[in-house]
Amino acid sequence: MLIELKHDALFVSERLKEIDESYYLVFNTIKGKYEVHSNAQNGCPYCLTWPNQGLDERLVELTKKTRRENLNELLKEIDKENEKIEKQNIKKQMLNLEEK
């Protein structure tokens, strides 16, 4: 069950509307998580799930970061992080081989 939150102590729901008027904040009682939804999306209004417990400024920043117009920048950031992880994994494998 989804409960729409039109007002909250930190004004997160209002600040989401400042990013995009179609955004609205809900609490998913089944998952126990906050979610951002959009009336502008056809079919499924779901945008993202907030992975943390309480609401704060980070949800607003995550919502800004994951907007469609930021897709290219976000993909570059993901690729960079994946490359870093791959290098770390190769280094660990080399150290394991040297030990054996």
C-alpha cells in the first residue's frame, strides 16, 4: 500500500515539487521505504526508492541526480566507478596469485 506524503517535517515533498511539479512522495508500507513517483510518466509513476530510513536533503539530491536530463553524466559516473572496482579486483587477484 502506498501512502502519499504531501507534507513532512523537512519539506522534502515540497522540495521535490520544486524540481518537477509532477513528483510526489509516497511511503510504501509493504517495503517500509519512501519512494518518489511522477504523474508525468505514462503507465508506471514509480521513479526511485529511497534506500535510507528517514527523509532528508539527500533524497532531494538523489532525485535531481537521477533525472533523465542527467543520464549521460550519471552513466559516466557509473562507468568510472565500475572501472575503479575492476582495477581493484585485478589487483586483489594478482596479490592472491603472488601469494600462491
